[in-house]
Amino acid sequence: MRIKNKTEQTGPGRDFLYPKRPSGKLYQYRKWVSYLLLTILFAFPFVRFRGEQLVLLNFLERKFVYFGLIFTPQDFYLFALAMLIFVMAVVCFTVVLGRLWCGWACPQTIFMEMVFRRIEYWIEGDATKQRKLDDGRWSREKVFKKSIKHFLFILISFAIANVFLAYMIGSDQLIKIMTEPIAHHISGFVSIWFFTFVFYMVFAYAREVVCTVICPYGRLQGVLLDNQSVVVAYDYTRGEPRGSIRKNSHEPTNGDCVDCNLCVQVCPTGIDIRKGTQMECVNCTACIDACNSVMLKINKPKNLIGFYNQDFIADRKPYKAGLKSYGYAAVLFVVIMVFSSLIYKREDVQTTVLRASGTLFQVHGADSTSNLYNAEIINKTNRQLKIEFKPQDKNDKIEFIQNSIVLPKEGTVHIAFFLIRSNRRIRGYKTDVGFKVIAGGKVMSEAGTSFFAGVDHME
């Protein structure tokens, strides 16, 4: 399936689009999905679960929280694997359902079409009135409407910037920036207004250019879609040849398409879906609603534009998932299973024990041998723990050089100690030893290493 690029048809240039206000059943569904996703987006940074905000992506401090699970720098491999799963899920979704993510779930589209564009419709009117207002001279009415619109745009951009930072630095830190004197949080204050400006420029000026030029996802369709992929498409076998309805004519000389151009007028990226699947199409389904409204008026079957694959349009073959879909799904399933097993095995306390570098075994008294070790204990929880560090073998003894019984929340402690073992229990030059960290009567972590002794101690 060839993905056509709009620039191949219209040439380069930046022309503001005035899409007609959409309406219809699918548009209503999109609104409710958008409202749900917006509620989730704005609520998650301020909802607490297990003492942490629900979702945190703090790249600066390398701390990530997802539904109560805290991922530290030691868990970066899990975070990277989670990002890989997300990318693979989007790829798998695209192979089957095209760019539906862009039209129904992408934050850029949701904010643009369901927030900023609706404000424009409310203040300036539908597409014709907006174009007339922009082309007209500056009058009191124009100044008033533009001022109100851009004030609301800045206000909403400010809110988005704050939520964005709440995900990045944490809602607690954001509240401090907003409530404490500016002099204490200069960088935070500048960051809020910087991102406010960025979001304002995106939604007031860049708009659909983000989807058609900046975002690489549209270009990714060219290698992901095939003839079995279900996308928003025009059924040309039924619609062509297109033409207007002639009065007092009963001869079916034309197809079902009456060439009303409503599908073009409502498109937020300005394409003509009748020219085939194009890179700029975000599968928003606005054209489906517009076309269905016309089909109902002329007593024709709905879904001249609908969710179709290329094989169905060309040959009326029923939908059948291709090998590519099954292949991506299988790989995604395997990666998810690996990720799930790693999450299941993940410990809240991570312990690493290493022999002190540059040291050998030490003779400890007449009948025992000791090795010097360093241990690092990392607390991945958001609570302070009172810990005990013990050997797995009850016959071994530990003599601490440096010890700590308190493990701070999200902190690390270092312990230095001698492990003392009776010579009668030594069976070789190198043996395995284990240690455990206990907190609240529960074994939180275990670690193993090697114990070395002289050959004179072997039986």
C-alpha cells in the first residue's frame, strides 16, 4: 500500500486550515474518549498511591513511578524494556488499525481538536466565519474575539505546562514552585513559562504541522501498513465515477459519491481521503461522519468512507490478519512476558556484596578464617526501613567495621564487615556464601558471593 504525501500534490508552503465543525456519531464517541483521557492526564500527577503520585517520569533525578512501583537507576533496564513494549504495541496496533492512535488517543490531537479548536468554534464561529474574520480588516469585533481566544489559549497552555512539569518533577515540587516565593524557584518558574510558550505556539500556530511534518509516526505508516491493514478509506469501487445528482434522472450513471467535498472540508489536516491513504491522515473519522450525513440525505447506504482494508475495497475480500500482524503480536507477547517476570522477581531492597579489593583471607584466631567484604544496600521503597544484615549460614559470624541499622527511603547504605568461618567447615579454596537483609521480620533481599581460604584449611 503506497502512502501518498500531501506535499507531492499541493507543493510546500504553510497555509492555515479552516476545517468545518465536525458532527456525527463517531465524533460524539471521540469526544467522550477525549474527555476520559484528559481527565486521566490531569488527574494522575495529583493522585497518591502507596505514598507516591500515580505516575512520575522524573528524568532529572532518574526516578520513575508507575502505579506504586518505584523504579530507581538500578531498574533502568526495566524502564527501557517498558518503553520498548510501548513502541512495539504502537507498531502492532498500526499494522492492524492504521493511525487510529493519532486521531483518538494522541494528546496533540485531543488538545487541538477537542479543546483549542472548539474554543475557536465557540468564539469565532464555523470555518466560513473564521476565514472571513481573518481576511477582514481589524475592527473592534476582531480585536475582541482574537484577544479572548488567545487569552484562553495562553491560559490552557499554562495549565498544560504545569501538568507536564508535574509528571517531570513531581506534583509536590510543582506546588512548592507555585506557592513559595519566586526567588526560591527561579528555574522552575522559568520552566513553566517556557513550556507555556511552547504549547501555545504548538496549538495556536503549528497545529496540524506537528502531525504532518514534525511527528515521524505518519512516515512510519509507509513500512507498517499493508493491504490487510484496516484504515479510514474511501470505497472507490462504490463511489466512482463521482458526480452530482441530476433531477428527474433515473439512470445510475454515477457512483454514490456526489462530490460534495464535505469530507475535505471537515478534515483537520486538509487532505482529500478520496485520493487514497495519505501520510497526513490521522484516522480521526470526521470524514466518515460527514459522508454518512450526505448518504442518509440521498437514501444511499452509509460508510462510503469507512474502516476498510485495501483488499476489501479492490476485491471485496473479507478481513484477514496478515502474517506481519501475527509476527508483531508474537514478539510483543514474548517481550511482555519477559517484562512481567522481571517485575515479579524485582526486590524492594537490592543488596550487592563484594569482597574488598586487594585483600586475601585472614587467619582469625587458631581455628577460623575471615574475609573482608563491602555491601551496598539500596532501598527502592518510599519508607524508611530498620534492617538486620545476617549470613545465610547460622554457623558463620559477622564482625562489622561499618554498619547501619536504618535504611533511608529511596536511599543507600554501605556496610563493611568481616565474615568469620570455622576452619572445620571450610571444604575448599573457594566456597559460596550468602547473606540476607531482614526488615520487620521479613527477608527483604538476599545476595551471594565467594569465600576464600588457604589450602591448609581443607580437609
